[in-house]
Amino acid sequence: MTPAHGGAQRRERRSRRWGALRDGLQEFYTGPYRRTFLREQRDEDDLFMIVVLGEALGVPDPAAYYSAELLPAVWDDFHAWHTRVGIPRSPLDHVACC
């Protein structure tokens, strides 16, 4: 084994150790708050959905022209959203997802 090869192995081992330490610290600090982060992300996604679908739901939206471009991005999650917020059927006349 050449000295350069031994140095590469040490660097690789050190890199793995630092990676394991980093992963452990990330889990230590974020683990207890994972559920809170997921809830906040869900709430933020719900707000985004309302902003994008606001005009279709009858809410006046001065930026409807721009938010209409985002409609294709939310169609995939539309059914999960309206059932999660307590609307049993699609609130939009032109979208029948159920």
C-alpha cells in the first residue's frame, strides 16, 4: 500500500465519521419537531391551494391571472386537499374528482 493510498482511506473514514455525526445531530435536533414541521408544511400547502384556487372558489383575487398559471401544479393534490379540509365533494363545478 502506498502512503497516498493510506491517506485517501483515512480521509474517507474521517468523511464517513463526520457524515454520521452530522446525521446524528440533525436527528437529535429535528427529531422531536418532525411532526410540527410536517403540520406546518401541510398548512402552508393548504394556504397555497386556497390562493391558487381562490378565484375558482369565488374569492376575489387581484392576482388571478398569475395564479391561474399554477393550476396544473395543484391538480394532482386537489382531491386530498378538499377531503382533508372537510369538503366531501369537489367544490369546483368544472372539476369532478370524486
